[in-house]
Amino acid sequence: MKAFDIIYRRYSRRLFGFVYRYVKQETDTEEIVQEVFVKIWKSRDKLNVYSSFESFLFTIAHNATVNLLKKRATEQKYIDHVKSLQHIQEAYEMTDEIHYKELKQKFQGLLDELSPRQREIFQLSREEGLSNKEIAGRLGISVQTVKNHLVTALSFLKNKLDNGLLISGLFVSLFL
């Protein structure tokens, strides 16, 4: 134990300086120095007293430093990758918003082409979620008249909206 204390006092500052030159962060440097001395302590029975202890000590420190720097580089690459994915996601969201606005404008234009009664019934059904019976009661018309107007309006919209626009509309409605 006394020998370990002597070794620690003798080499810890030099080891700290050596590691700090590469790592440039005190907390990481302290962790590496501590890790080096823990490895020395754990392998104390296996140390070759005839070889250069200092060389052995600094080799362990060098390897631990390289491993930490590799880990940090990998972490930075991962962080950069995640940031780039966030930019891509933001671009998709902006594109989706533009498509959604275009789709909404086109759809609104098509609604404006419906007769006033068809548009009113369609909006009560789809936007307010009223049943055919509730619409009939509110407008003072028969349920069959409501059905007829809805079938005509839906048929008109289906014919006017091309498949690409329908797919875009589904995509926008699912992901926005």
C-alpha cells in the first residue's frame, strides 16, 4: 500500500499533464488517471519489476486516452448524425405543410364549385360530424335529400381530385 502511495505521488501529476495535452478536459483527464492507477493496483501482482514501470504506466495512459478520444469522436459523429436527421425532418415538415396548404386550397376551390346546398350539407356532415338525420332536421329537408346531396358532392369531389392529390392528401392527413 505504501509503495502504491509513493508511485501515485510520484507519477500522478506527470500522468495528468500527459493525458490533459490530448483530452483538454479536467474531468476526463482525472477519470483516465484514476483508471490507470486502478489498473496498476489490480495488476500489481503481475508487474515485472525488471521492465520500465514508467513506460508501462504511460502506455496504459496512452491507450486509455486513445480509447476515450475514439469514444468522443463516435459520440460527436452520432450527435452530428442526429442533428442532420432533425434538419431533414424539419424540411419534410415544411414540405408537408406546403403540400397541405396547396391541398386545402384546391379542396376549398372544389367545395366552392358545389351548389350552395351541396356545400352546406357536405360541411355539416364532414366538418361538423352531423348524421344525415341531424342535417335533415336542421335544414328541414328529408333524410333522402341529404343522402342525394352527399352522394352528388362526394362523386364530384372524387372525379375532380386526381389520384396523386388523393394520395398526397392521405399522406398529409396521416403525418401532420
